[in-house]
Amino acid sequence: MGKKVLSFWLAVVIAISCMGLPTYSAPAFVQRDIILMLDVSGSMYGEPLNVLVDAAKSFCETVMSSADDNRIGIVIWSTVPQWIDFTSNTSSLISAIDTINSPGYDVGWGTDIGAALELANGRMDLSSRDSSIKSIVLMTDGFPEHGIFTTTGRYDSSDHPLFGNANTAYNIAANITDSYNLYTLGFFHSLGGVHLSFAKEFLYDIQNAGYHIVTDVDDLEPVFFEIAGDIDQEYSDVTPPLALFVDAPRSLKMNENNTAYRPNPFEITVFGQNVSSSSAINPQIELVLGEGLSINSVVVSQSALTAYPAQQLLALGDIEPDGTFAVTWQVSVSNVPGNADVQIPYKVNATYNTAETKSIPMILNLPKIYVPDGGGGTTPSNPNVVFPPFSSVENNGNNYWNTSDYTEVNRDPRTYALEDPATILNLPYDEFNTVVDEASAVRLVNKAISRMNEEQRQSSAGINLLTRFAEEAITQAAEMRTTDAQMYLNTSQIADLEAKAVSAKNAVAAALTNAGIDPGRELNANALISVTSNNQISFSINGMALSTGLNNIRVESRVTGFTLNLDLMRESSVGILAFGGNRIFSKNLMQNMYLASKGYVPGLADVFYAASNSQGTSATYTVSVTPSSSGVLDFKTSGNLPQNAVKIQLPIQSGKDHNTLVVADESGEAVLSQYNPATNKMEAKPSQNGKYVLKENVLDFSDLQNTSAEMRTAINYLATKGIMYGSDDSQFNPDGAVTRAEIAAFIVRSAGLLDNNANGGFSDVAQSKWYYGAVGSAKRMGIISGMSATEFAPEAVVLKDQITAIVARTTKMQRGFKAPADINAYLGKFTDNGDIKDWAKEDISLAVRENLVINRADKKFVPADQMTRGEAAIILYRLYHLIW
């Protein structure tokens, strides 16, 4: 959410009047009582407290700029909370918050959240107004460490040593949430480990209206704005007389010869309705324009125009109950620089019954204007040219007015910032050492399930985390311990591991089914070989000994390890066969030749079949990893292993953020990698032998300020891992469209299957182009084909249904996900599901189930829409964590 943008969702269309204008059910101008609870404990001392003071003041300014009757009270708390009484005076609130950082203020050193909540509850009950909407915003940088210790309650000692303090606070919060909205905000600038996971769980448990977490101090103020916007969306059942709906562009693109792509003058239309008054009202509607705009003419649908003091201000006649009107202004743009994308500043004020003037919150029906080139001009190369705001308001480098002068709305129907409930899922990763067989694996998986609430069990991210957790439990149940650091795994040992893993897999899968959880794919049967070594570990396996029941084998020492993907090894020419005396063929090739020759050459198929089933001679695959004291891992293989068949492990130093860490080769290039919470190590898929090391790769794109938190996280994460790149070193261009070449590159990098020399055979993909290998690799994967047999159209823009289908197919190929049995159950959530083409329905239903789509507030899918680079980043981020 932008720094000076308030979120107001206003009108819901309920009917069409006889005039043909929309009718709406409008939110009320209501009373709200809000208590802001600010943690000033010792861990907040210094910069965190400075940031909190600024964020809290902005929160108060934001709430008080609403047209509604809002009051705020403040609880400043540590061990002993202090109360600042309710007021609607913004200056008084600012002054009170400023005292927190004034000289001589005694910052507390405790965190008695229970006492703070008790004070807030009592003050709300004592001081709030009966008809008001009551909300409490609890901000803390920790969890309850002080106060009354209650041994019985939601938490026990297995959750955290200080569970008793949390029980007390939880019980008080439970009483609050019966009557009020409780928002929680975790400002976790210094927590880590079990303390962080428990703090997240606690804050999620006690809220009933919204939960937010912040780890970067720079994100605190925007999140406070988001909470303020959420609070301002809370409406009572009483509606005001007047509702407005605005239809207007927000930008005007000009080509180089100063000709507008959109007709100039353009139109701003305000629809209005008397929605609740029992008598007629006499509204005045005012259009306030920014500089560079002028009105040409006005058309009013309501005939009883009683006054016309100016073109901008219209006094309308009687509007009967449920009556509607429309006012359309034609507005001209002057002095527009050529080749510019001009932002059009305006606002709408309304007066009704001459009682009170309000800046009516409005929702625009166009989230963003994409204007086609209607005059042969080129796309503007200077998108930053804007009209200045109102001359009386200093711009300060932002394209927004001062919040005291206007009410801006969130016009975007896409909902980016809804935090997945699995974000705070706290699974018992530290208890894998208790798993020794399938029975203990099932017990641990059931314990993990018990920690999930219903929302988390329905979350695709939650199901994916639990599935990975369950597969690790299976791995631990099929463990073999050895002191041999240079092991040759034989057929008997493989068979023993396979029996344990398959049995544990079946038992764990049954536990998930009994809990009503469907992973959407078959669980992997994985095994573990634990080596009691701190130095080099080497592992060899004969191609003919590869099990058909095991999916992966992990070999690990105390400090490092690697995982072999047996599925890939079996599929990629496993077992070299001597055939015909002097010719060498692979087992897979024999099988393919058998299938291809059936029925064509008499007797030849039998020869190929016999060859494919003969034992012949076989290759031996060897993998070794040697860690050094400096953190470098020397990785070596032999036997021509297929791409992505090995994942190596690198330990993370204490205090390092795995989100900014990447595994790099000797040249410094990033290798595909991801953090594994089960091993607390970074795992990477090296493409060749060499030395690998962890390094920090912190990126900072300057054009992400107004994107959602999830989008920023996704972009920075994927850029860190080398999957997506910016338009340059400092700009990502999140609003840019995604081309066919780009989506091909993004997908093959995410899957770790980029071959820079892959030739797709397309005449319009030159070998000199950066995307040559990406397009060829994507075609080889089977996820995206050409527009024809010879043309790929690399620069063409990809539409939403195409991208969604591509990522869904990737989940099938990389992890074996299966489409839902009832496709319509997932497509039916979209009001425009009839627009989804038949070829895409199965893939899109799979993507919906696995949360690989961006949901919209208007419940549309819009398959023919373009997807921006920022939106693609969100989808790819989710995909990356699904297929790894």
C-alpha cells in the first residue's frame, strides 16, 4: 500500500435503475473507537522505537483523515501499561506519541502483554460509545515474557518455556475478541529461532481481525497504513444518504507528436444514489482538478438542476429515495509533454442536505488504464512525467496529494497482500530425531497436523509444508547409519532401505488421508544414509542396483551431504548395455526402440525387447563432497549423472537470513538453491563439478515501493536466486508485461533445467539472443511450444491463461501433481469462468487448487488479461516452493 493511500471499498452493485444507472449499497459514515497498543519494552530501545513513533503518528493521521467519526485511545506498555484517553484530535495524539521519544521518558524493560490487553479491554468497555465499531491494534516485538503465569490453557511447555504468560494473555484476548476487532502486528526486528516461531503463533492465535508481521523496520509504517485501511473498511449497518461511484481514467498516454492515445478531452463520470434517506436529498457534487486540467462541458442526467455556480460544482435538485443521477464532465489536458504517461489528478467532494461536506470514498471501475496505440505512436519511454498536484500542496516527490486534502482509493481489484495462514505454521522440525521407524514417523506427522488450524489445513502452502514434513519423516524412518565415509551401496542395502521407505510412506499417507488432507500428488519414498564423519563423504551406486520403489536417497554427515534423485537416474539412460557385439545402447533407448518398431519390422521388436530386459553391463555413479573450514564445498561426480540428479547441502552460519543467501560456483554465479527447514541447510543443484560456497546476495530495486509485501518478497527472492532479473540493476519494472521468451526463461530457471545450448528449432529465435537456450529448454520440457512448427514469437506478450497453464504443467512434470477430479469445483469460484477456454481448464483448475493464481476482489479470472512482471513473480515464487 502506498505511503499516502487509504483503502476504501465502497459500492456493491445491487440493481439497475430505470434510468440505466447502477444502484449501490454504500458503507456508512460511522463511529469508530480504536485503541492503539504500542510496545515500548527494552528491546525496542533505539532505532526500532524511533521507527515505531513515526509509524504510529502516521497511523493516527491516516485514521483521522477519514470522513467518519473516529476516535483513538493509546496504550503505551511494557511491564506497567499507561493509558492515553480517546480523542479525535490528531494533534493531541501526535503529541502523546512524541512523548515516547522525548528526553527522560522511561522505556520499560518487560513484555506483559496480558496486563496491556487487560487495560485496553477495560478502557474500551468503559469509554467507548455504544454504537461505535470497536477495534484494538496490538503491536509488539516479542511475546509474553512477564505477568501472571497460567499453567493450564492453550499452550504447554512443548510450545515454549514461557507458555504460562502466553496462556494468561490468550485468555484475556479471547474475551476481547467476543466483542471487538483485534488486530495484531508483530514487529520482529530481533527475534529468531523458537522464540520467533512461538511469537508468530501466539499473535496469530489471539487476533480475530487481522495478523501482520514485519521483520524489516522500513516495512513497519506501510503495514500500519494497511491496518488503518482495514479498520476504515469496517462499516455499521446504518447507511448514509448518498453513495457515489466514479468512472474515470487515471492516466493519459501521449505519443511523440503530442497526440493522445485516449481521446482528449476525456470523461469523468460520477454516478450517485440516495440509498437510505426516507426523503429527498439535495446533493452538491464537486470535481476538484489538478493543474493542467480544464473542464470543457458538463452533462447531467438529473433535470432538476437548481444551481450552477461553476462548472466544477453542481447543485442538483431533489433526489428521491433510491433515486439516481449521473454527472459527466469532459476534461481537457493542456501543456502535456510529448511521449509521456501523464497521471491525471482529481478528487470528488459531495455535500448532501447541506449538513456536512465529505470527501466521499470512491471505488474506480478501472484498476489501471492500459491504452492501446490508436494513433501509430510508440509506447511512452518516459513514464514518470506527471502533472503537479494542487498548487497549495507541496509534492515532496510523490504523485499523491497531502492526506488532509484528499481521499485516495485502492482501485486495484487484485488482492496481493492477503497473508497465507501457513506463514505462521510452526511444525516440530526439531523432533525428527525421535523418528526411528514408521510408527514414530506417523506419530510425528500427527503431531504436526495437530498444530494446524482449519485455515492452514485448507491452505495449499500449508498442505505443501506438511507434505514436505511428512516426506522428511518417511526419510528418517528409512535410515541406515554407517561409519564408512566412502560407501558403495549394493543391491541388498538398497532393497532394505526401499522396504522401510515404502512401508513408512504408506503409513504416513494413511495418516494424512485420515486427517482429510490431500497433498495433490503421491508422497515420495525417500531414504537416509547417515555417515559419522565431518570430512569428505563419498558414495557409489551401480546403475543396475537402482530401486524402483525409492525416489531419493540422502547421504549426509554432521556438516554436509547430498541427495540423489533416483527417479531422474532411472529415466536418463540408466544401465549401459552391450548389444550386437560392438554397439552400446542404453536401456531406455532399447525400450523406446521396442515400442517404436512394434508391428513394422517382423521380429525386430522382439530383439529390442530382449535387449531392454537383459542385464548387460552397467555404469557406476559416484558422488563425493568435501567441506572445508572456510565454508567451501568441493563437489565431484562421475558416471555422467543427469541434470538435477544431485542436490548438495551447505550449512548456514548462525544469524544469517536464508532468504538473502545463495549458493555460488567458483565464478560467483548463483546456482539454483533453496533453504530446507528440516536440515537447516541450503540445498543447491549444481550443474557441474567444482567448488561451491554460500554468499549473501541482497538486492534493492528502487521501483517496488508501491507494490505489495508479497510481491516485494517474491521479486527480491527470485532475483537473489537468479531466476528473475530487473530491467537494469536498480529497476525491476513490476508493471511491465511478460513476453513468451521471458516466461520460458523464468520457468526453466525455476526448474533448474536451463541448457544455454538447447535448440528449439525456431526460425525467429536466433542463437545470438539471450533467450535462445531458454526457449529450447522450455520446448524440451514440453511446457511451451511455438506459435507454429517454425515460429516461437519470443517478444509476444503472454496472457494470463497461458502463463497459468504453463506453471500448472510444470508442477505435473516436476513433482507429479495431478489435476483435481472435479475441475468445475475450482473454476466455479470465478464469475467469468465461461471465458476460460477448454484447452486451459484442467491446468487452471490445478493452478487454482495449488494457489498458483492471484485472486481478485471482483472474483474474476480474466484469462485474456496480460500478466505483469510483478504478478508473474508472485506466481513463480509460489511455484518455486512447490516444485523444489
